Amino acid sequence: MVVCAATKCSNSSRIKQMRFFKFPSEETRRKVWMTNSGLLCEPGPYAKLCEIHFEESQFELHRQDGWKKLKPNAVPTLFPEPSESPKKAKEKSSVRKRKRSPSFESDDEVQVTKKKSGKRKKSFGNLEANQSVGKRKSTRKKSGNIESSVQKENVSPRRRKGRPRKISNPEPDSSETEVDEYEKEDEEEVDEDEQEKQIVALKRENETMRQEIHEFEKHNKAMSRVILELEKHNKAMSFKLQELDKDNKVMSKSFKILKNKMKISNPN
């Protein structure tokens, strides 16, 4: 990694499209570069300066694509002071705030703190008052409920004049309960009958499937027998064909022998 040799510059080759230039070999130009960049000792052979320290007039066009080359007599003249990073500025401001002693607080700040403490005290007082009121209400409610229950127990059984009382939850009659039970039993019987019918239908389907499977097995057995008979017939036919071939060969040989004999007996 290349780093700029100037004292107050921290540019490096990590920055993309940043060019660096070596110090010149001539002593006069080399000294000028050293004095301008703030170097006290002679730099090493690999020391370089970045392109920020050179003005635009110190460059010249080298190619048609716009690439510029440093002039042979170029001198670095731009050395701006490094700008502080935002983190350092924040740290400095925080240090300054800490250095301020609490004895030099302004009157406004003291008043604000007093107001805040007064508000807190008021809020705590309101909370305590609300809690005490809530406790009183809860005790009153409990005592009222107890008194109402005692009054209900002590009320005489005399009926009041006027409309008759409405029974909120009357007890069901025995006849109604019996009817409900009969209805439930009827529904259960209907469900059982339907289930039995479904079971009978499933059994019939199973029996028919078994019969079909049995018939299919019989048919397969008959077909296998027919296939065996056909194979036997094919074997017998092949054996007969072999015998006929043998007979044909014997007949052809005997026919040739007869021909030869006829030729010998009748040479003309």
C-alpha cells in the first residue's frame, strides 16, 4: 500500500483512481518538493506524493482519451490542512461540556430543577390520594354487598301484591324430560339402523368382489392349461418337421445315386 509522504496528508492507495508521483532525482527540484511537503529529512527511494498537491496547470494531456501526465518541471503547491472528522469534533464538544463545573450553573437551570422537583412531589401526592380513595371505595362496596346479602336473608316470605314473579330458570317437568329421552333413543335407533344397512351393503360388495376374483383365477388357470397344450403341440410339430427334413435328405441322396447309376449304364 502506498501512502502520501506529505506531513499533513493521509491519502493512500486504498482510494480508487488516486495517482502518486515519485520525488524527482534532481537535487534542486527534490529540495523544493521536500520543503513544500514539510519534510525535514530526505525521503526514501519509494516516497511519493499524491495528485492532490499539484495544480491542474502542472498536468498536460498525454493521450487522446483525456489521461493527463505530470509535467517534468511540476512543483507541488497545494497542501490543505486536514479537516477534522465528525467523531473527533463530537468528542471535543463532550470534553468541553464535562469541564464545566456545576457551581457555575445559571439561575434558569436552578429554577427548572426546582420546578421539576415540585411537579414530581405533586404527582406522588396525587398518586397517594388516588390510592387512598380507591381503598375507601373498595371497602364501601364490600360493606354494601354484605348488608344487601343480610337484608335478603332477613326478608319475610310474604308475597308482594301485583304481578307474579317470573321464574328465570324453571325446573323441567318430568314429562318433558321423558319426551326428550324418548326422542334421543329414537335418534340413536335410527342411527344404528343406518349403520347396520351400510354394513350389510359393504358385506355384499365384498362377496361380489370375492366371486369375481375367484372366477378370474379360474379363467387364468384355464388359459394356462391351453398355453401348455399349445406348447406341447408346437414341440410335436417341430419334431415331425425334423423327421421330414431327415427323410428329404435321405431321398435326395438316393436320387443322386440312381442318377449316377443311370449314367453309367447308358453313357450315350
